[in-house]
Amino acid sequence: MGQIKDFLTSNHLKTKRDYHARSVNEKPVFATLAKKFDQDYWDGPREIGYGGYKDDGRWSGVAEKFLSFYNLSENASILDIGCGKGFLLNQLHIKRPDLKIKGIDVSSYALNNAPSSVRPFLEIGSAENANFEKNSFDLVVSLNTLHNLELPDLVSALKKIESFSNGKSYICVESYSSEQEKWNLMRWQLTCEAFYTPREWEWIFSLANYTGDYEFIFFE
Ligand SMILES: C[S@@+](CC[C@H](N)C(=O)[O-])C[C@H]1O[C@@H](n2cnc3c(N)ncnc32)[C@H](O)[C@@H]1O
């Protein structure tokens, strides 16, 4: 089993979340819209998603954490599954232009609104159906994406990450470790399908033979 990392938690904790404001009767309508991962989700009102998703400067530090921990060799390759607007890949590209980057995501809106410097390296694709050669990337990452998959697709995606990676991988998923965090997650989430405690997640990782690193995001 890989290591538990802290690449995203400090940024996650900086964001203020009004859980109560998300507990409205229209929530199923908003969630249905959010799950299209179209403009509403990224740059529409806060009730439907990010409420305007920009790189506010946070991704530079996240990229530095990845580079410092994974110590990638010259021209190493990175795949980001569920790359969204490509903010992580963009910062990695700025800091290490030698790296071969690739991002896939189901959202054409996100890819079309990624920084122009990384757009050529992004393509439509889903975590569960992605098709790359075995061991073809030096590092495979997936940030805050896999909890959006139903269990059969989730297991399939984990197996794929394990297969595509030549040894190094990292995923970040939402979780809860108390009734309060469970309640906060239930109220906040719009697109989540996988609601698990760390123990359950780790059980799923072993079921899928996923041996990479991971991080859990908690809603405190
Ligand atoms: C919370 S966003 C995270 C985006 C990006 N990783 C980031 O941290 O900025 C979740 C992402 O998962 C993507 N997504 C949802 N279902 C997916 C799937 N089955 N395969 C690949 N990406 C998916 C969405 O389009 C969205 O980009």
C-alpha cells in the first residue's frame, strides 16, 4: 500500500464552505446539472459547483509538492486523470517544461477553458475507460475525481491507474471520519457517488490492487 500524502488538504481547508446554503430543496436539480460537468459546474453559480474556477495561485505550491516528493527524472511522463481545467499540469509544465504531460477528462468545457499552454496535451476520456499502454507513465495522478464514479467504474479506474503507472501514482478522494464530516460531505457534495470512510477506501484500494499513494479530503 502507498503512503498517505498531504498535497491538497491545506488548500482544501483554506476554502470557506457554507454547508447549510447547499441544503436546499432544489439540491437534486443542482446536482443533476453539476453532474454534466459543463459550464454551470465550473463557472456558474456556487450552488451548482465551483462558482468560477480559476487558478488563484494555489496550484503553484501543489505542483511544487508533487515535484519535490516524486523527484521525476528528465523527460518523465505524467498522466492526470480527471484533469479538469488542467491547473496542476499547467504549473508542472511551467516549472518543468521537459516533462511530458497528458490530461484526460470527461468535461469538454473544462478542457476548452484550460490554459492555452496545456490545452494541446489534454483530451476527452474517462477514468474507467481510459486506454493507455501498461507502465506507460512515470507518474499517474487523479485529484478529486474518483469519488464521482460508481463502485464498478471506480474499481475499474483504480486498476487502470495501477496498470498505466510505471511505479508512481497518487489519488485524492473525499472521505469522512466522523458523523459531523459525513453530514458536511452529504450537504456539500453535488457529484459524489462514493461515500466511504478511510478504512473502506483502503479496502477498495486493495480490492483493485491499487498500490499507489493517496490522500483523503475531509469536510470539517
Ligand atoms: C472536483 S473536479 C477536479 C478537477 C481537477 N482534478 C482539479 O483538481 O482541478 C472533478 C473532475 O472529475 C471529472 N470527472 C468526472 N467523472 C469523470 C470520469 N468518469 N472520468 C474522468 N473524469 C471525470 C470532472 O469533469 C472534473 O474535472
